[in-house]
Amino acid sequence: MPPRSTSFSTRHNTDLVARAVLRLFLEAADDRLGDPGGRAVCGDGEVCIRASSPVLYTLASLMIYLSGRAVFDTRVGFWSATVFATVPGVSYSSLLITTDVPLILFWTIALYAWIMLVKRQSMGFAILLGVAVGLGLLAKQAMIYVVLCIGCHAAVSREARQALKGGRAIVAALLELRSWCPLKQSRFKLDVGF
């Protein structure tokens, strides 16, 4: 009797391909940072490959600061960003290059965009929200929880429902799908085999 093949062993693991797309982009950005000629600025050593992680965590801390400042005040924003940056898990994770790091960055960008969208009801923040969620989905599919959180907030808050009116929800959703669709197309090509 021939061995039974499972779908896991005979098909590409498209989730790993999705994660690799963003990680390879980050590694390429580390290698070619600011050099239009294509010569490596940092190199392809281990330190250079992992260099994006602390940079992305710094940007996430900045977004936490902006979110805290927008909701409360500058002092709360400062301490929120400081506590986040000094949490042992963040310190340890900044030594690694994983998909969690860009996920956290895009999550914090989406949080800030949502806070400002509710406060100002501006199309610019709807665009930022859509792009952040779409790029976060390229990091990990757990980014979809942002959409669920927004839905829960809209269910209990009149201001949140107002923020989604005027085409802002549609623009954010279309941009999210636009950022995520090229990945879905590449997954389809991998699954079909062409």
C-alpha cells in the first residue's frame, strides 16, 4: 500500500510564503537602504538583517506616544511609549527578525489612525487606517482583529459610527483590500502552480 499523502506535505504552505514576503522586503530594505545604485549599505550579515527590528519597535513606540497623547495628554503618551519600549518581551524581540515586529508597528499605526478618525472624521485618517491594516495583514493574518475591534467599538459608540460614515469606511476597506490583494494573487498562483 503506497504511503498516504497529506495536503500539508504536497502543497505549498502559503502562510509561510506570506510571512516571507514581508520579511524579505525588510531584509532587502536593510541591504539597500538609501542606495539607488543597489550597493548594500549595511551588508548581508546577521546584524544587518536584524537591524530593522529595533527601528520598527522605535516607530511603534512613537505611534503609542501619539495615541496616548491624542486620547489623554503628552505625559500619558510619554509613559505609555516608555513602558512599551522597556518591556522585557520587546527588548528580547528586538533582537529577532520575526513577523510580529511589523505586525505590532502596523497595529499601532492603525490604532492611532482609528483614534484620530473618530476624533476628526477625516478622510486622511481613513486612508492611513486602510493602508496600515492592509500592510499589517501582509505581516500576519492576526491583523484582522483590528477590524473586529473597530466593529465592537462602532457597536457601542455613536462617535465611532459617525467616523465610519461619509464613505470613510469604504475607502479604508478598499485600501485594506488593495494592500492585501497582491498577496492573495501570489498565493493563488502558488496553489494553482503557475
